[in-house]
Amino acid sequence: MYKTILVPLDGSRRAEYVLQHAEKLALCYGAKLFLIRVVTPPKAIEVQNSPPESFQHLIDKRIGEADMYLDGLKGEFMGRKIEVKSKVVFGSVVEEILDAAEREKADLIAMCSHGRSGLSRLFYGSVAAGILNRVDRPLLVVRTRRKK
């Protein structure tokens, strides 16, 4: 049924919660996992009053950290005999996830939603909602909530 499962991650423990579900599906269907991390442009406050080269340096640093993060996860899955690929991309989160799903011919996108609602969702936006509104393939959304 599933051959490739795309798993977008943002580096947080909460986003990693979906990995246990993706792993079970991969083992059940013999599917490969494709882990993606989208690096977004730095906010203006992060590079304010800085030379242009520091902007590129910050992006390069984030991409390097994201590569190391995904390589660590990739090693864990390979140790469990699950085929896994990973990629770090730069740009708009929703656009890059949808592009990766198309490029990799993903049969399923498996991701977490941080459970924002109301004003926080309106203010911060929702990657899961953005994907849901535009996706053309099955989507597994696992909702996580911050423990109080």
C-alpha cells in the first residue's frame, strides 16, 4: 500500500512523536521513510544591523545543524533495517513539504500537529492546516499537546 512515507520534522521532540507511527507503517508495508527538514529564512530581528554575509552564515549554520539532526535519526532507522533517506531544504515550509512529496512520489505524508487553536493558530499559522488544504495524497496527522 505505502512505498514511501514523507515525514516532515522541525527538530522538536513534539514533531518527533510521529516517528513511532511512521516506523510501524514502514515495517508493516516495507516502505521507505523520507525525512525532510525545512530551514526557513531568519527573522529580521536575528540579522538586524548585521552585514549581509552574516545572513548567509546563519542560513548555512541552520542547514548544517538540520543535516546533522536528520543524519542522527537516519542512523537510528537504518539500525532497525528501515530504508530511509533525508533532505534539508530552504524555503516556505508548506511549499517545500508539498514539493518533496511530489518529487519523492510519497504515498503518505505523516506529520504532527502541535495542537494550536484559536488566536495562536491564527497568529502563528498551521503547517498541518496548510498541508491539509492543498495535499493530493493521504495525510496522517498526529496531534500532540504540551503537557501542563
